[in-house]
Amino acid sequence: MDTTVHLPGLTLKNPIIPASGTFGYGLEFARYGDLRRLGAICVKGLSLKPREGNPMPRIAETPCGMLNSIGLQNVGVDVFLQKKLPFLPPEVPIIANLYAQSPEEFAELAGILGAKERIAALEVNVSCPNVRLGGVQFGQDPEALHTVTRAVVAAAQGKPVIVKLSPNVTDITAMARAAEAAGATMLSLINTLTGMAVDIRTRAPRLATGTGGLSGPAIKPVALRMVHAVCRAVSIPVIGMGGIVSAEDVLEFILVGASAVQVGTASFMRPDRVFSLVDEVQALAEDLGISAWEEFRGTLKETPR
Amino acid sequence: MNTIQLTIQAVTPGPDPSIVDLALAPAPWKPKPGQFVMLRPANFGQELTWGRPFSIYRCDEAGLRVVFQVIGRGTERLAALRPGDAVTVWGPLGRGFQTKPETPTLFLAGGIGLAAFGLFAEEPFRLPHAQLLFGHRLPLTAYPIYHEMAQRIPCEAMRQTSSADIEAFSEELSRRIKALGPEGLVLCCGPTPMLRAVARLCLEHGVPGQVSLENRMGCGVGVCLGCVATTASGERVQTCVHGPVFDVRALTWD
């Protein structure tokens, strides 16, 4: 089959995109697979200045998943542009994930990254649960989300703008509609679910920040439900994510309406996972008799069979 | 690429069943002492998210060997493996120990950290002027690899079962590091309190030292940012790719 995914202003060879924060700046994985085979690469969230992130410990393994509270440690946009981006293979689209603490900062960052020919799209992180300022504070209020989205879209130099939504809201479709109304080109969801792990022997939380973001197979049913709901609520394309580890998982997200997917924690389970998924997804789709994604996408029936 | 599937050749619990020697099929690698591998056996399923990092005790035509202590659900499942079971392995990972053949070198091992020195018992890594001091809590017989290593490296062991023993071990560490002096080199792998004590002694006596950190790891490849250590300049760096072995002067010990 032809696995190509046509998104507004962005064409992917296949629907598999490593998710931000789980794939470094891409180069780390060059020894585990051919980066050029991926649909796109979504790099670690970038801020205007480097960030050291949160204190340790920052990760805790939980059943079928993990909690993290990294706090957006990153090298900053300048180092990324000078020392990382030039070394990524030109054949793979690069999606820059943006983190800022004000609409003005978001616009500045979008202007810098949007002007780079090698950046195919911008993903706006308004859903990180692990930072005090910015992050999810813009993703839990439709008005704030609208403001940030508009600011990024206006500064993005025509590049597609993907707004990454938080599941830590009462009604994710309200947030989706706010982003769409503000001019978002696409949506991606879900970011991590806020969670907690504690140690009864030390009587202390397992993460230095107390709470963190839950990811991995444990969150997949929640993610699927939200992607399904958002796909019905908006008319812009949706990139689904949340606990995807297998080809079946990928097709489930496409079935409920996602145009492409991001794969995150699965890369921690083994570093070559996104690469093997590219082949496995194609093989599974062909087994199911799918010849183009549009035949299958969003064709979920109303009732169980 | 660098993620391979290896079958288990043998799972050998020691006289104390919490210490397990895992022999896997040969890996096509030439690791250096102090480097590690991530193991993910099929029996982790989806329930366990991360692979588990282990020092490479041996890696040659006979196979890849790691020796570990059962401390949680990952190591419990590894200990439950049987010959023929499949394990996904990625490596060799990280930066190992930096040594010079002519330098008098003191290996300081604490508990299962002993396994990190295994490759120094093999060519081409044997050091003519090396000695090993092993601090352990379980009886020495619980560590069959100690006896294996002692045939190739001059080894001494001190057991700690009381706070007086720990005090005596600390004094011995201090005496040895001081006696080694600035022309020597200390390499340490063990529990974090031991690493701290050794780092402090190396800095105090001006003795070059390297420690292998034990930070919990998620991915092992530098991207989850869960294992970071703080450098002397305040930067947070991934233990899995910038370490696990660090020069004691490169880190902050506050």
C-alpha cells in the first residue's frame, strides 16, 4: 500500500512520528535505525534559553507505564539550530516542539523556528504538567489557549502549527475547538496524564516534584477515547498519541480518526521500536486489505459487532 | 543495528539466590570496562516499561555475562528466565573507565558493583599494577565472581555486617587512597554512599578518581533525561551517555 499521509503543508512517508521528549533531538537514535524512514521526527521541547529541568528523581516506573517530571530540560533553541538540526538527514521532516512562558515568548520562538527551511512544522506545547509557568496553564483555559495559538500561528512564517493538547481538562473537545478557532493547522493529543507514585517505606513521593505525567500503555484507552471525541469535534487533522507500542495500536488510533500518530514511551521500552513499527504498520494494514489510509481512517462503527 | 536479540544460555543463582549470574549468547561487541547493556526479556511484556541496565561482566566468544542482585520486579523477572528465553539487548552503552597500563590502579568495589570490574580480568584490559578491594555485606561465598576475578587480579575483601565494620571499611578506604597518592588512580563502583565517600577521599588527597554512578535509568540512550547527574559546573547530564563513569572532579557531591 501507499503509506503516505497528506497533512496540510506536511507530507509524511508513513504515519509514524516519534513523540517529543522521547526521541531526544533525533541524532541519539541514528545508531538504532534509519531516521530517514520515519514519517517525521518531533524533537524535544525547545525553549528560547536552555533549561536544566526539575530536581531528581524525575522518573518512576508504574504498571504498564511510567511517570516523568523532567521539567523540559533542553539545550535551548540556539544550540538546537547550530549543533543538532544541521546533522539530521534532510529526507525526514522535522517538527519543532515549542515551550515558552508567555504568548510573546511563544511568538518569538515560533518566528525563529518557523524561518528555518529545515523545520517542517511547529508543535506548541501547552500541555506539559511538569513546569510551574507556561505549559499546561495555557492548555487548560480555552481563552489562554486561543491567545497562544494565535500568537504562534501569526509568527510561524506559514509553517503548519500543531497544538498539543493536555488530557488534564474537563472537556478536551472545548480545548480542541479553541485551538481550531485560533487557526491551528492540526492538533496532537494526548500529552501525559497527571499522576503520582509514593513509597510507603520512606513515606515520600517517588518524584521530587510530587506529581508527574503518566505515559505508556496504561493511558492508551484514555487517549483513544479523547482522540475519538476530538476527531468528531473539529475538522482539522488530528495526530493521535498515548501508549502506542504496537502496529495494532497505531491502526486503532487511525480507525477512530487520527491522520498520523506519535510514538513516545515505546522508544524507552526498546530504542529501535519506532523503526520496526514503520514496517509492522504497513504489513498489518496490507493484511487488513487497506490500500490507502483514507479508506480506513475514522471508519469506526457506532456499535460493537 | 545495536539492538539485538540474544538467547539465555544459563541462569545461575549463587549460594545466596539473590545474586544471579546471567549468561547470554555471544554479542558482536567489543565493550570497554565500565560500559553497560540494557536488557529487556520477553517476560517483561507491557507491564515493565524500561529495560534494565547492567555492567558487562564478560563479553567474548563464550557469551555475554551480567551478574546482578535481585532487588525489584525487573531483576525478579530476569532471575526467572530459563535457557532458550529471548532477551532484547542494546549496547554497549556509556563511557567506561579511562585507565593507563603503567598507572597503579585501585579498584574499589561495593557489593554487586564488583561486576563492573569483570572485564579488567580479561585481555586486553588487564592492568599490571592493579589491586581490588571488595566491600560486601553478604558472605563472600555469595559472590562466585569474586573468586573468578581473584585468579587474575590481586583481590582483598572486607565484610560489613555492623556499623563498626562500615567504620573500619571507611578507614581502610581512606588509608588506601591516601597511600596510593596523586600518581595512582582509583576506580569505584558500588552503592551511592560508598561512591560519595570515595569521591570525597580522592578529592581530599588529590588522587585521580573515577566513579560509576548507579542512577535509575529509563531508556539507557540519553533521551528520557531520567538519570541525570549534576556536574561541577551545575549542568545536568545524562548518566547513561555522559557516564556511567565520571571523573570525581566532574561532578558536584553536595
